[in-house]
Amino acid sequence: MASPFPGMDPYLEQAIFWPEFHSRLIVAIADALAPRLLPKYYVAVEIRTYIDNANEELLVGVPDAVVLSTAGPVASVNPEPAGPRMATTVRPQAVILPMPREVKERYLEIRETGSDAVITVVEVLSPMNKRPGEGRRIYNAKRQAILGSASHLVEIDLLRAYDPMAMHPVDRESTSIGRYRILVSRSECRPRADLYEFTLQDPIPEFPLPLKATAEQVMVDLQPLVNGIYDRSGYDLRVDYQAPVPPPALLAEDQAWVSEVLHSR
């Protein structure tokens, strides 16, 4: 069964589904682009690795304290102490510590055959890129390096949560209601770039993938790729559509639309 949503399915933004969806989407984009780019260009799947300290958001769903059960009945306490006070045993609790963890993020590079020059970088943002912390700092540094180079940048943001990456002007209203974004930054046009914004109610728009020559590009249609991933992954059997839409909270009219869509399903 297809996703009930015409574009991005917000339920796939949950931590339980997102890493798998992200990996599948990266590979699907690479596989869809390769036949259209060869032999002049090829698509390389690259990995960015860094160490990040887990924060509270990474521990969502993990109990932060588990009280150990006691063996046998608990002795009653006499409210009137008689004689010397007896020593008591303090039982430990099991707690979760924020451990540093290795993060691996995949992205695509469109390279020129022969020279191996990086023509275009394609990033699909993850929560680690957007939430405050080491992941955002490292991604911002990578982003600035690309923007200062001759390579084009395509930045795909299919997460409504967290502040969008830096751009001017930023639509504060769209930030508060959580929209999706696709940014296409051509090196020859910087600092100007093209921003495609869309909501839950919209299909994912097509966008151009810029190549070496100024007028050279191919159009990328993510929607059939996302639909195919949804079908092959069995998300219709795995997603609980009775649960609320994951954060951020929807506007009243969007929530009414989602309720209607899910009811008709």
C-alpha cells in the first residue's frame, strides 16, 4: 500500500525509521542519476565520519533510570526508633550515561570522469546536521567549504524539525510551522541560490542538478524514489498511523488535513 501522503511522509521522520530511510534514499538517488550522467560523469557515495556526544534527544525512548527490584518482602519501618539508629542500605539505580559515539553520514558527489573533479555535492540532511551540537558544527564547516569552492551544492532537507541551515532571508513563519526544503546552489550564481519549499500537503517538487557547463543540468524527481522506498521497505505495515504526527506540532488546519487523510486511508 502506498503512503497516505502525497509528498514526504512525516512519520518517516521518527528516529526509528529515519536512518534506514536516509540510507535507502541516498542509494536510490545515486542509482537514478548514474544512467543519465555516464559516461561524462559518475556518482560517488561518500561517507563523513565524526565523534559526537549523545544528548538527551538521542536517548528518547531509553529509560533514564531503572529501579532495581528487591528480592523478598520489604521489612516494615518502626516510626518510633528504639535504641541506636540502624544503618540502612541504599540500593543503586541503573542510569544511562551520555557516551560519545561514532557518526557516519553518507552523501553524494557527482564527479567528472577522468579528472575526478567534484562537480556537484548532494546532501540529504539528517537530524545530526540540524540539531544544535557537534554534528551541525561539522556539517556547517563542510557546507562553507563547498560554498567557497567551484562545486555546486544540492541540499535536501526532508525534516521539519530544527532550524533550517543558514540562508537569507529566512521565512520565520515557515520555520515555525516546519516546512521541507531543497536548496540548489550553483557556484557561478553565489551567493544567490534557488530554494524549493513545500509542505506536508505538497508533492516533492522536481529540481535541477547543476553540472559543469552553465546550461548543463538534469532534472531530479525525488517523489517516485521516495514512493519506491516506502513500498519496498514495507512502511505501510510498520508505521503506526494511529499515533500523533512526530514533532514539530502542526498548525490546526494542517492537523485537520492530516486527520482527514488518515481517516480516508
